[in-house]
Amino acid sequence: MPQFISLLTLFALTGCGLDEEKFEEQYAEAYCEWLDGCSKISERHGTMEDCLQFQKIYADENLSPDGCPFDKNEAKACLEEIQENEDCVIEDSIPNECLDVSSCEASDTGE
């Protein structure tokens, strides 16, 4: 079933334009699904709903901050890397591609 979800997400990424808002939502979904698959969602966020809300805010403030250029290719690569991550090591859970979605840090925007 996870492979089916991955295929749907990849289709959505390539079939439609990926903007910052869509990226933030899809990042939260992909990351929280990964956490759930690793049986770590309850220890990190409690519930799926809490995880989705927190990760969307995290992506908005840290991965694609307002006022920073948004790289659609890195955003797609970020989502693909999360979906392909079969390792359940929390310390390595955010791929470098996700950190490259924006060309500036949240601190560069005054946040």
C-alpha cells in the first residue's frame, strides 16, 4: 500500500505545478507517513493530526520561508527522498534536498 501512495504522490508532483503551499502540505504528509511507518509518530507528535500540523508549520518556517526563492526541483527531490527512506533513524530523517528547497534560511528573513 505505501508504494501505491508514493505513486499517487509522484503523479501529483509531476502532473501539477508544485508551489510552496502544496510542498508544505505534501512534505507534512510524507514526513508523517514516514514517522508512522517507523512506529515513531506517537513518541514525536502524539497523533497524526498533530504531526501534520507541526510539520506543515515547520516546512513553512524552515524549508520554504516567505521572501526566499523556492526551488521546485529540490522540493520534488525532497518529497521523493522522504518516500524512499526505508531507514528509521530520526537523526537522518530530513534529507539534504529538503534543506535546499529555499536558497535562504529562516533567520535570513527575520523569523
